[in-house]
Amino acid sequence: MKKIFSYAMLLLAGTLAFTACSDDNESNPTLVQPTSFSLFEPAVGKANVDLQKSQNVQLTWTIPTFTDFGAPVVPTYIVQMSPTGKFTKEFNREAKDNQGADFITLEQTFNSSNAEVTTEGINQALQLLLGWQAAEDVPAALPVTFRAIASIRDASFRDYFPITSSNTVVVNTIPYYISNLPPIVWYMVGNNIGSASWSNDAAGVGVGLIPLLPSAEEEYDKATGTGVISYTGFMTAGTQFKFILTPGSWDTQLNYENVKDADAALISDEDGDNHNIGIKADGYYTISVNTKSKEVTVVAYDKTPKTFTSMSMPGSYNEWGMGDHMTACESLNGQNHMWMAQFNPASDGEVKFAANDDWADNWGAELFPYGNGTNGGSNIPFTAGSYTVFLNDITGQYYFIANPTEE
């Protein structure tokens, strides 16, 4: 599944390359511009979808024909939505003035005709587009018009032909106000990530998927949760990785094509059309992703950090005992600096991180749910709930990620 674009690009670049030239071999498929494709009515029908309590909206569509005699090709799909039913001016996330914008493109991309569009993404986009500034600005109910867009893209995500739009469908939503969205997380996956090579599994966070963590030194958009997240750890020469947004899905990715100011001494563009980020030398690296601009940076980390055999979470919930050990996430690279735990406190309290069942090396800060813990720092305050907790013992970055709740 990591080779999302490889077959389409093979058809475009290899011996079966598409052509519009009349003098080419007649057996070669010719890339054509579809005129339409069909978006089906969603299964929810006319029922209201509570965007805060639901996980996703299922959308399905027919596959447009991009060749003259139906040769297989993998389109890229995006979803656009409009609260007015009009698609005349698109909202630009980078622009300061979006006056008159009446539709917005969701950030997820898809490579099949079945799409799970997250309700969180829908609500974020609505708040951006409509400019809600307080809970009282949000309507009790809002019908939203959706359409899908299909295109054939090259490795640099450029469209070969003008995009093709589907028909529209309406989903009745119950939106909510986002007052302070926590930083969104992207995950690294590869043959040097975690303990399972190229394992992108929905339940594999901390196994084949390692998150990049937010930092107290960065600012994050309160409506979208976008900003700079990062990972610092050891990488082995000759290995490769990339980034995915949703565990279990390869649809929305970042790769070498997103790297800004790539250092050829450190990384390389690998695996053809997949553009995995290749590591050229053993060593420690800091890898950052700006989740708003989708820019990636990879730089060398010039210190040799301490390594630890165990990590605990002593706190008020367990009378400050060392018995609750976190899970070591990394083994493919031979060194572990990322730790994970499931944390389900029944009441508010305080906690710290401590290495090797001792207080000699411990991390804390006064921030929750994320921060930069320092050795010997303050206790971390927490609120009751259910969390997946990550700690990077090199940088002290920690993040208590709230687990989804079942309604």
C-alpha cells in the first residue's frame, strides 16, 4: 500500500505511457479528459450528522475513465464542500482576505472511490470558511453540499488535465464551535520507524507509526491545530520513511517532495514515484513538519543523548510509584528514545516521567496536554480522561493525546 502512485506513474512514464499524439502506436492507451463521474447519496440520508459526536461521513463515487479504452489508472480525489450550495470562490487557507469565499477543499486526499471524510475535518473547515468567533455564531443545524474532484497527478502532485467534478450531494450537519483545538499529529512510517517495518495499521500507533510531537515553543492555530511538530531520534543509513495523517490509511501523505532545503549529505529521494525520504548516514536527526504549509525539514542533531532501559509515570494517581512502565516504541534503529503509555486517570492530578525506576532523570513541566519537560522540572498537571501518552526523552517533548470516545 505504500506504493500509491507507482502503477499510475508506470503507465504515464513507461512503455505503456499515455500519449495524445496521433502517430504513436495505436495499442497505447491515450489519456483523455472525463466529462463527469457520479457521487452517490450518502448512507446517512437526510438524518442530521452530529459533527462533534460522530467520527466520519462515508462518501462513495464512480471511478471516472481517464483512458480511451479503459486502461487502469489511479486517480487522486479531493472533497469540496459549501454551506451555500454554490462553488464560485474557493477559500484560500494562506490568504489573509477570503471575503466572498463560498466553498472550501478538505485537507484529506483519497485514492479510491470510498472515502471516510472525518467529521472533525468537516467542522474545522466550516469554522474557517464561515469565520465563527464564538459558540453563539454556530447554527444549530447546517445543510452542507459536497462534491468530489478527480484528477491524475504526477509525482509532484501536478494535475495532468483540468480536474473533473462530480455532481453534488447534501449532508445535514450539527456543527460545533472549536475554541482551542489541540495540535494535530502526523505519523512517521518506514523501515526505520518503530518496531514494525512499513506497518501502517489503524491500531499500530507506537508500533509501526511514531508521532511527531508538538512543542511549547511553537504556536498552533486554535481553529485547525496546525503548526510545527517534530521528532528527534536515531536513524540508520540506507533506511527510508515518509509521513501519513490517518493511521491505517495511505491516502494523505507527505514525502521527499515536501522537504524544504534538502541536505544531500543527509537525505535522498528514494523508491521512485513514492519519494520516500532516504537516510544517508547513521546518526541523530531532528525531523519537523509544518502541518499548515506541509513543509518538511530534516537536520542533523549534533549531541549524543543518554539512553534508558525503562520509563515510568509516577504521579498522584499511583502514589508516585515507579511501577507503571511505559512501552519503548523503537527497535528497528537499535536505540529507543520514544515512549508510550495508555493513561486513564479517574480524577485530576499531577504526574512526571522518570527513567530507570529512579528520580535521577525525570521530566516535568507545568503544561498540559503537551509541553517540553525538563530534568527535575515541575509536576505535570492532568485532567481526568483517557489518553495515549508519548514522551521523547531527548527533547523532553510530551503529549497526552485524548483517545476517541464512543457515543
